[in-house]
Amino acid sequence: MQTLRDNLSSVFGFSDFRPGQSEVAEAVFNGENTLAIMPTGGGKSLCFQLPAICRDGVTVVISPLIALMRDQVRALREAGVEAGALTSQNTDEETDEVFDALREGRLKLLYLAPERLASGAAQNMLLRSNCTMIAVDEAHCVSQWGHDFRPDYLRIGELRKKLDVPLAAFTATADEETRAEIVTRLFDGEAPKTFLHGFDRPNLHLAFCAKDQPRQQILDFASARKGQSGIVYCGTRKKTESLAKALNDAGHVACHYHGGMEADDRRIVERRFQREDGLVVAATVAFGMGIDKPDVRWVAHADLPKSIEAYYQEIGRGGRDGAPAETLTLYGSDDIRFRRTQIDEGLAPAERRMADHGRLNALLGLAESLACRRVKLLGYFGEAAEPCGNCDLCQTPPETFDGTLAVRKALSAILRTGEYFGAGHLIEILLGKTTDKIEHHGHEKLPTFGVGKEYTRQQWQGIFRQMMGHDLVRPDRERFGALRMTEAARPLLRDEATIELRKDSIRKSTTRRPAVKTLVSEDDAPLLSALKAKRRGLAESANVPAYIIFNDKTLIEMAETRPMNLDQMAQVSGVGAKKLDSYGAEFLEVIAGERPAQMHPIRRSMAGKTSGELFDRLSQIHLTLQRGVDGIDKPLSCSQSTLRNIAERRPGSIGALASVPGMDMARAERFGDAFLETISQD
């Protein structure tokens, strides 16, 4: 594991693996067929990139979106790794460069879109290219009934057999059914070494809120986080455009994104989002897997997602750098009705529709939860958890009331009207309102007419929404959305069960802006802003996204620890050897107010290592003894490279010292005792 750890530090600038990464990376490095389900932002990419650097040959990475591939290639090159992508957006020069690197055996990672596998020429190229491993990103795309199905992912299993190489598959969203499908389609049914690492993203703050002037709710949420990068997911293309306009009118820098836009316009938005700090994008889920921006600080849903897996993946766009990020999901009765109808009118077989209703039920249960949302969310994925203290319900526990009688009255109204009416008409009956429609059907004569006057119309709307959330009633598409009772409601109707409802959901809400979670303390905020400005300038000059230079989490650590030299800068997470060489002095100048003294390249390569400190002491001794103890002997010196070898090898005897490259017995006799003494003290 030493090789992996060495490169983890020197290439990527990390002192240790994140939880779960080490064993996955080791399995991939050892050439085992591997399936890893890890949370979004949990460092999946590192688990195949790091082994690829350490293994012989080329690792082919199948990835779903061009933007994602190009960003990862940029980041790898910035870290000093030979990587390339063959995509439809390549220039001729880029493509030639990839083929040259392949031909010369320099390339370590080759990114390909799954659609390219349809070409026989591509497969023949891989057969000739010393491909020794396949890595599949977003492996859930192989699931035919999943929300991100890509037909060309079905070709990957055949490619694995043709190349006869190990395959490592990675995803963040795979329930048990999807995992089984991945094993069947990618591994030909042969069980790979499987890692199911926690789905928990503790840096994400989870919050849901019933819709009440939803546009204003989104604007207030965004305003409390002004200047931070965010995504607002919308249910329709039209809403992305109107909400982006509202955000711009409110003083934000915002744009919209959906699948109906021209390809060039979509690419412009993607490029802006990757490179601009503080941009907000109002988007449909088309703005999905290609988003690899690590410093998205908030994600809001203006409409309810389609399933709990979709919700989990979409909020996972936030906080991929591990720094705090916030989420807000709005939902209402119309959302629930729309999602139910969408499932019922789909082309999937009956058993699949039932499973999709179950997934939606899980999301609605999360929305209407009475206790910690994280416990509920992780429970869906089979994980036990303690209350997190970092969700809206932990921070402000909801008031509840016994809603059994209210629900029973509503169910009675549904049954007595033949399950042929929607919530609006049923509420009029419960409130005892005489309308033409009620008189036409004779519903003013029902025993339930007027039995619900203790609640207002808005409160009844909240009760019906919670009933849909608990899957007690569902809209019937064959009856134009009329509510029908489910089996889950019968025990309540028969007085065999009770139900608690949330009081805040039936009370007129008072809109208030949530408190902003700042990334750093007030004292460190000006320095963080200055570091971001430096990053932005360097990124614009290099024509790359800002996070390619350093991500937010790295800048936050710089602002908090304030390194004053290259050794201290090298200790900052995310500062690898190449980035230290490229940018270390620039950022130190911002922090310290002056550029650090020039450092010899050999010493700079040792920055942050204990051997670097030993090298400094050896250099001082070497300078003192060049003409002997008395300063009168014939000059004798060691090269910087020799001193580095001594600092790294730490010989324990004169003989061992003399055998270090660049040393001999004369030099060992001149410097040996002093060198060995300082080595022993280290």
C-alpha cells in the first residue's frame, strides 16, 4: 500500500485517505473486479485514478458526460498526471496528443464516452493500447429502469471480456436491485469484490419545506447565500427560465439550463458554472451527472424530485469538496399528484411501477418526517444512524398533533363520494360549503358535510398533502386525479391505528430567511476572499475552472492555518507537489504579504516532509564543514541531490553513508560524524 500512499500525498496532496477509500483503491490496484458504492463527494474518482497511476499500462475510464471527462482530465494534468480524453469536443490537436501519448506509452488514464464503444475501431484501438484495466464511473447508468439509463453502457461487459482485464465500477446511487443489475451486465453475473460504503454526507444540511409562495421561498434561500455557487432544480423547462430571471432581478448572477436549449447554449452555461464563483443555475435534471464542480455551496429543489435516489444524487452536487453545503427541497400536493401520475402513465411494467411508487413513498416519508431526516434517509439505504444535529428537524423539532380523527373524516368523505373527487371538492364538503357542484351531486346531504369546520381550508390542504405523503391516498389517473384510498389507510378508518401529523404543515407559515452558515470565521473571511481572487485570476489566465487550481476546502484551510512558507503550505490538504511548485509562492504572497525566498528545486520537492527539515540541517552542516573543522582543509562538497538522498535514506553508519550515491569515503570522513549525529537526533 506504500506506493498508493506515496502518490496520494505527492500527486494529490492528501495526507490520508477518506473513510472507505483505502480498501477500494487497494482492491483496484491489485487487479480485482470491484464494485464500489460510495456517497457523492466521497472521493470515488480517486479510487480508480490513484491505482491507475501506480499500475502498468493504460486505464480506460468510461464516463457518461463529456464535460465530466474533460474536467477530470484537466485536474489530473494540473496534478502532473498523463491523462487524456477522446470526445466529440476534442480539437484535432487534442486528439493527436492523446494518440501520441498512447503510442509512446505515456498515457495513464484514457477517458471515453460509452457511445464510442459502438465503434469497432475504438475497440481495436484499446486492444493495441496496453489497456490493463477498465473503470466505469456512474455505473448505475447500466440499469435499464434507472433514471440515468445509457444504452451504450450495456456494451461495457462485452468490452471487459474482449480485453480480458479487471473492471472497477463506481456509483453513488444503487439500491439492491440496481446493484444486482450492475453485476449481471458488467461482470457477467460473477460477483465482484463489493464495497458498500456509507451513504452519509455529514457536511450536507438537509431541509424540506411545504410550498408557500414557493418562488419567494427560493429567492429568500438564495439571498441568504448570496455570492455562493448554487443550483435550483426545477420540474419544468419553463420554470428554469422564469426562476433564473427572478434571481437576476433580485441581484444574483443566474442563468437557466434545460434539455430544450441549443447544445452551444448548454455548453456556455456549463462552462460559466465551472469557472465563475457565485453563479446560480436554475435547471432541470438535464443539468446532472456532468457537474463535477466541488464548491457548490447550496442545492435547492423548487419542485419535488421523482424519487429518493434522484433526490440523493441531486443534493449530492453540493459540497463535493467536503466543506459545508446546504439543501432545501420544496414540495406540495400538486408535486405529489404529478409524480404519482408520471409513474402510472409510464411504460414500465406493473411491478416496476409499484417499485417506483415505493421509491416516491420513501421520499415523501422523508419530506413529512417527524424526526431526524438523516436517520430516515440513511435507513432507506440500509444504514443505521444516530440523529445528526445537522438537519432542519434536529435543529428545530416539529410540533405534532394527533391527526387520527382529521384523517378519518377525510377518508370518510373520500369513500362516501365514491372516490371520484379531488382534494378541493372534498375540502368544500368537510367545511360545509354549499357550491353548485356540491348541490348537483347532493353532497350536502352526506354525514361528512360540515364535520371539518375546526380546520381552515389551508389547514385541510396540509392534512391532505400529509395523507398523500404517508401514502394513505393516491390520485387515480383513470378518474382524472380523483383521490383513492390505499390499503395503508384502512386500519385508520377502522380505528385500529393512529397517526401523528405535523402542526407546522397545517399552520400559515411565516417566511423567514434561514441563517447563513459561513465557511470561515469573521476574522478569516477577508483572507479567504483574497485567496479566491488570486485563484480566479490564475484560472482565467490558464482558461480553466477555478477549482482546478485549488478547491474551496483547500483555500479555507489556507485561510485558517495561514501557512508562512512552502513547508507549511505543503501540509495543506489538496496541495500536491506539482501544485505547490506551480502556485505555492503565489498564494503565500497573498497570505504573508510578500513572496517567499527562492528555494532550490530539490529542496522544494521535499517541502512538507520531515526529510526536508533534515535536509536543511544537513545543508547547514555541509556548509560549515566544507573546509574541515578548522576551516583550513581542502574544499570538499556534496551535491544537493546527494544531501537529499542522505535525508531520505537516513544511513546509520559511516559505511552506509559512504554508499549513498554521490558520497565516497573521503566525504564520509569529512562530514560523517556530524551528519550521523543530526540524523540520530531527528
